[in-house]
Amino acid sequence: MKKRLITAACLAFLFAHQSKAQNDSISSNYKKQKLKIEEINFITSYYTQDGNNSAVTGGEGTEKLTDIATNFEVILSKKDKRNNVHTIDLNVGIDSYSSASSDKIDPSTVTSASYQDIRIYPSANYSYENEEKKTVYNAGVSFSAEYDYFSIGANVGFAKTSKDNNREFSVKGMAFFDTWKVILPIELRNNPSDNDARHNDSKPRNSYNLGLALSQVINKNFQIALLADIGYQEGLLATKFNRVYFEDLSVRSEKLPNTRFKIPIGIRGNYFLNDKIVLRTFYRYYYDNWNINSHTFSFEPSYKLTEFSSLSIPYRFYQQSQAKYFDAKNQHELTNEYYTSDYDLSKFSSNMIGLGYHVVDSNKGIFNIKRIHSFDIRYGYYTRTDGLDSHIITLALQFK
Amino acid sequence: MKKTFIAFLSLVAFCSCSSVKEYQKSKINDAEMALTAKKTEKFENTFQLYREASSGANGGKTGGGCGCN
């Protein structure tokens, strides 16, 4: 027994000594790291849509719209002396759109307030990863500005990974504090149809969101994630330049409740079928207290052309019930408390199909430019049962 | 659709999760296997958020901005 105690004491002393020596060595070998650029992402897209159910003109009229969106992201990181990773994500996006329906807010002008607009939305996020504890803390701020709308957002999050790196739980809280500059249809500017807002008033819209995610590696080829987002909105939720025509042909500005509670839950499952094919699947069920129920299902098989490139065919199906406040043009009753003829809140289903190409090459680079790490291009065609259809093409470049 | 979802959840529940070692994760770590939306889906998610009444649980934007056009 005595021998055992002496041996244990000697081992403990040696271990403690060696451990101290290692720590001393780490501190003396540690060189202060500077922030380095991990990656730069550039994404741009062109979107065009057309339909005949514009909300601005009461549910009938052109919905023609084009949008050019660009996003530029820089990710910087550094390791501290304890090997914890600090990451800063800086992002700026610019949308430039033209909307034929917005031109009908005031048809007497050549171009009204929202006919053409630019939206700028910068954001900054910081994350701190403790590799030993396998935890990540993050926080960020975001802004969005356009002619009649301004938004400030903030978020905080936490993620914990299991010891074997096969499971991760994350939680994220987000809040957006938005301000509308109210624009009414021209004929209602001197005679508003309700007391919600007058023309040129500033009105708030706040959104709060709690996102939960649990991901799990099932086996060498299969992993899933369970996702939930609980959302609550308050403030001016109606778009006041949308017209609503009643059964007596009178016109009012859209009116909707000042609160909305949303519960979407989703599951994502990705499966590596064989050496060449990856199947990406997603399903979401959504419910809100405006009586909208929806189902979203997407399926994207991806075929590896070579070790570095792949071709994918994304498909998405979506179906929703109508909000209890929706009705078509000239169908609303005068006694209705809330009313809208916005077909985005009507009952419909939609299909989207596309084609994507991805290539990555960290050795030679893309197009023989070594800095370009990956190149993606993706096209999507979207069609809705109420006649709206759209095309979107997106290009993404990653620099390292 | 609900039945399909329940069937899928049951399938997942009955799938035994095996502890996968780091050296066995060459496929799990493939970029196509990421459990998030692809970067090229960013703007698709945005227009779907505006053109449809639902949002959230897809890693996309869930609030902020008017989406009124």
C-alpha cells in the first residue's frame, strides 16, 4: 500500500511538473497573432418576376419587378494564446429594384416613391469559440435602409458541440427595430381610411425571434438538423400603400392586426448516397395566428462530376392556406375589422426548380486565379398557382 | 404531407446513431453535406420570404426589412 502511495505521489509530482513546463513552453512560444482574412465572399443575383395580382392596385394589376442584389462579406479570425478562436464577420448588401406596381401608388407621377429604390444593409458579427469546452458565443448588429423603411437589428447566440463532435445544440435570439415612413395611395392621402397612420407618419415595427437548432451525425453518410424559430412581431404590420376594394367598390388602405405570432419547425437531412451523389432534403411546417398554415419541402440531389465540381438540381414545393383577413378585389365586407388583398397572404402552392454548378479548387484556383477558391452559379424558376412566376440567377465567388 | 413528415421522423428515430470518429467524416465534412442553406440560396430565401407568408426555420432571415414590393 505504502509503495502504491509513493508511486502515485511521484507520478502526480512528475505530471504536475511536466504540465507546468508545457504551459511555460506554450506561453513562451506563443506569438501574438494578428487578425487574418479567412475568406471573402461575393454574391450577386438577378431576380425578375411577373404576375397579375398586385396588392398596390387591390389584388389586380401587374406585379412586374426586377431586383439586382449584391452581397460582400469578409470573415476575419485570430487564435489567442489559449487556442480560442475569435471571428469577425463583416457584411454589406445592396439591393436595387424597380417595381411596376409601386408606380401605381401615385399613377399621376412618372415615378413614385417606391418605383425604384436602393436598399443597403450592412451587418457585423463577432463569435468566440472555445475549442476546449466546444462552445461558441456570438453577437451581432445589423442595419437596413431604404427610402421608406429603416431597420436596426441585434442578435446573440450560443452553441455547444458534443465531445465526439457528432451533436450540436445552438440557440439564437434576434430582435429587429424597424421604422416605416407611411406612404398612402394618392387618393387616400387627404382622407385616410383608418386611424392606423397618416401619410408621412413614422411608425414602428418590431420583430423578435428565438431560433433553436439541434444537429446530429447519424452515421458516416447521414446527418440531420431539427430547427425551430419562434417569432413575434408588433407594430404596423400592414403595408399602408396597398389598396383594398370593398363589395360596394369603395377603397381603403390595407389594415392588419398589430401583432403576429409565428411558429415554424423544420428538419434538414443530408445523405451521401454513394461516392457521387449527395441528397439534400428539407421540410418545414409553419403556423401563425393569422391562420396561415404552410408546408415547405425541398429536395436537391447533387452529382459530383469530379472531385472538385458538382452539378445539382434543386426542387422546392410550397403550399399555404390563406390568412383570415384576405379576400379578393371587391369581395371584402364593410364590417370587416381587418382586410387585405395581398396575394402573398392568399391560398396558393408554388413549385421551384433549378440548376446549380459548384467548383472548388484550392490548389490552382478558379479560372487560373489562385485567389478564387470556389465558384458557384445557380438558376431557379419559380411558379405560383395564382399565376405569378419568377426567375433568379445567382453567382457566388469565394476568395481565400 | 403530415404523414410523410411523421414517417420521416420515425425513420430518423429508429435509425441508431453510431459514434462517428473524425477520420470517418470525409463524407460528412463535404461542403454539399452542410446542414445550412448554401450561399447561393441566400437571395432565393429572401424573395421566398417576401412572396410567401411563411418564414423561419431555414437558417434565413426572419425579420427586419419591409418586403413590401
